[in-house]
Amino acid sequence: MFKTKVSLKQLLIYLFIVSLIYQSGSVRAALLREGVLFQLTRVLMLVVPICLLCRYRIKKNVISYIGICLLIGIWVVLINYFLYPDGILHLAYKIVIFLLSGVLYIDFKSKGISINDYIYRVLVALAIITLLFYFLAEIIKFPMSYFVVYSGNSYRYYNYYEIFFTYHYNQVLPRLSGLFWEPGVYQIYLNWALFLYIFEEKENKRELLVLLSSIILTKSTSGYCIAAVLMVAYINKSRFFSKKNRMLLTIVGITFASIISAVVVYKKVQTTGNDIYGSAFLRFSDISNGLSIFFKYPFTGVGFGNETEFMELDIHGRGSSNGLISYAYMTGIIGLVIALYPFFRNIRISSYKLRQWIWTIMILIFNSTEPIYNLPVMAYILAVEYVTAFKKTRIEKGKIENGL
């Protein structure tokens, strides 16, 4: 699965991806931002792209991309300065990650490098390591050293060698969260890997088993729903069945996936919908409170990173778990248009619309179930979507020959 020899360039790419993932949902990044590893990976996200691009001859189309990004970025920062000046540095950092990620992706595309392959390898390796630690620490209770990380509320994370974290102690079959602050975040990366397995046409069935087993162990409602849709797509793409049988299996799969999703959601609502501390109750409350703020400030929102008004509405004084609604009330219609435009633009121009539709729906669900809108991984994903949309537009107009 992995090559034994890794060049310096490949090592830098892996460092960038690992840093991006670590900064986007790990327990350390969420709770212990003063730590050395957090600061190191944060710097690497800036330094590695610059190192990879230091010998890159910038073309006119890249300069155009950078110029457009800077104009939009400056405009967004100025708007946010008047709305919520405390969020300026955080927003500016995300814009820098967005810019570097986009230029890096352009460089990779021009040289025939598939960064998706690197992302897939990292995610599969992470899934294998996490399952190993889960088996040792949670299933057979193998004696290993650990220390406790306190979350600031009722959670205590057991930290195993900075690789595996768990707070689901005293359960027969604990939920799997691995490196991340909760299983709902981990399923995002697992389903991303599953998406790449299916649409990048990977063939290692052991890797598929690792990913599906991990998703099941997260016990995440949204994770199950997305995985079910992806497996239907996998059946639809399968070369082991005739076209007629694939159609039949797809219909059966869609029906089965819909039933599973409905049952899982219904059970969650029934068990946690009436408890003010329950997951379903809190998620419905997050949507209601967030939308009330959005309709109060529909065009520009209250400012990126500004959770003050939401926390005043929440009965527990907490932030929202719904990243999509949070982004909506923070940035308003202007922010939503900027964030959603490239996804739907790429659906329209894509020659493989099923892939782009599923990817867009996944991103919307990911952000609707976890507050990942402000994490570096979303800046990277948005940059890739904009580069893709920009590339297609320029090619369609016949203004470049080799593409971006």
C-alpha cells in the first residue's frame, strides 16, 4: 500500500496533509493549543506549501487566481473588521491557508500529482493505527501508559501516546473517535477516505473493510447515513454486475439506505429529543437559535467567529454544533454565496455529476453536524473547489491551453 522510499517532496506533501488533519479536529488542537505539536503543525501548514512552491515558476493564470483571491479576501476581512474585529486574525489565517492551498493544488495539477492519493494514504494509515489502538486499549484492555486530558467540562480524554484518545470509558463497545475530539469528527475523515476509495477506484478490499468497520464503530448517525449513500454509489459503479443488475441493486440499496437513515435518526430523536442535554434536543435548538440570528442579520451576519449572540440564546450558554448554520449567521448571505458558489458551479460543469453531487452533499452534512466551518481543512477544500471552477471557466473560454 505504501512505498518504502519517500522523496523530500513526497515527505513535505505528507507533512502538509498530516498537519492539516491534525489542526482540523484533533483533541490537542481543540483543547491544548499552547502545546508544541499544535504550534508546529500550524507553522508547517504555512511553511510546507512555500517550500514546495519555492522553485515554481508562477504563470499568468496563477497570478490571476492569486489576485482574485486577495481581492475577495481583503473585501471579506474589511467587512468582518466592522462586524467583529476580534475575529480578524483568525479569519486572515484561514484566508492565507486558502490561498496557499489553492496555489499548491494548481502546482500539483500542472505536474500531474494527485494530492487525493496522498490524502487517501494518510487517512487509511490513520484508520489502521486507530483500529489497532482501539483493539488494544478498549477491547482487550492491554496495559499501556496514558495520561488524562481534561476538556474543561465533564469529559476526560485518555491520551495514548498522542495518537489515540478516548473518553468513552466504561462501555462494552466504546465509540471510536481516535485522534479527534469526538466520533462525529472522525467519521468525516473516514467517509472522505471512503469517498476517495469509491470514486478514485481503489481496489484493496482490506482497506475498504478497515474504513467500513471504523465508521460502524464511531456510532455516528450522520456517519452511517453518508456511508450508506456512498455504498449505494459503490454498487452502482461496480463492474461485477450487469447494467440491469446494477440498476436493481441501486434501487434496493437506496431503499435500504433510506430505511437505515430514517431508523437511526428516529431512534436518536426518540432517545435524546426531549432531554435538554440530549444530542437531538441540542441539535434542533442549535438550528432554531442559529436561524433566528441569521434572519435578524441576513446579509452580512454578525461577523466570522462571533458566537456571543448565539451563546446568549442557548440555554446552556454553549456554542453551536451546527457549523453550516453558524457560518450562515456569522457571514450572512454574502458569506454563503462565497462558500457555496464553487460547489454548485462545479456540479454544473462537471462531466461526472454524481461524484460532484455526492461530494457537495457530504460537505453540507459534515458542516451541519460538526462546527468544522472554521477549521483549516475547510479552507483547503474550498480552495480546491475554487481552483476547479476557475480552471473549467478559463478552459471553456479557450484562454489557456494547458489548464491550471
